[in-house]
Amino acid sequence: MFPGQVIFLCFAVVTGVLGVMVALYEYRRKRFEPEPTEDRVFRCDGCAYVYTDDHDVDRSRCPECGLFNSPFVF
Ligand SMILES: [Zn+2]
């Protein structure tokens, strides 16, 4: 075997191992990271408490004082 072939084989093996490691890391990261939520942000008119609720909720009840609030627009 020529030295050039040995060097190429080593390079190919290292590149392949790195590729598999990156693929596994990406797979695990995607599996464990939570999906980005599109929850609405609410700010209570009564006690100024900031909280979130589902994106399909128009008016949400404040968990602190029970007042119903509209979504907070930034
Ligand atoms: Zn409140």
C-alpha cells in the first residue's frame, strides 16, 4: 500500500466518524429540545402579572387574580 493511500484512508475514516457524531448530536438535540411554542403573552390589567396561554385563546384568565385579559401586543 502506498503512503498516499494510507493517509487518504485515515482521513476518510476520521471524516466518517465525525460525520456520524454530528448526525447523532443533531438527532439527539432535535429529539430533546422542545418545539418552539407560539403561545400568546398576556399581561394582567389588574395585577400586571405576565403569563402565557395557548395561541388560540382570545381572552385568558390571570392565574394570580382571576381577571380576564386580552393578548399583550408588543
Ligand atoms: Zn392578575
